[in-house]
Amino acid sequence: MKIVEIITNILNYKGEIVWDNDKSDGRKRVCLDCTFMKEVLPSWKQFSMEEGIKDTIYWFRNSMVI
């Protein structure tokens, strides 16, 4: 739910979010080992979830082909 809040804030979305509580909400816990990724991508840097979502939205908006 935190991700939805971040996205709606970035996009300034004012609509209603409706959750279907009858559906599974996905995996409860994911443990990611980034060791290999850090070796392959030497310029690897950590950033906040909000920064990553902003970058993704920017990329998406600028790479859309209409």
C-alpha cells in the first residue's frame, strides 16, 4: 500500500483507490541478494523507493511511442 501512496502523490492523483480484499496481496516477504548485481554494475547506487518510482515514471513517460 505504501507504493500506491507514493505513486498517487507523485502523479498528483486525486481519484479513489479501491482495494479488493478478497484477493491475495502477494508475497509477504522477499529477500533480495544484490551482490552479483553490484559486481556487474559498478556504478550501482542505493536510492529511496520514491526516487526509483519517480525515475521509472519519468522513463515511462519519455519512452512512450504514440
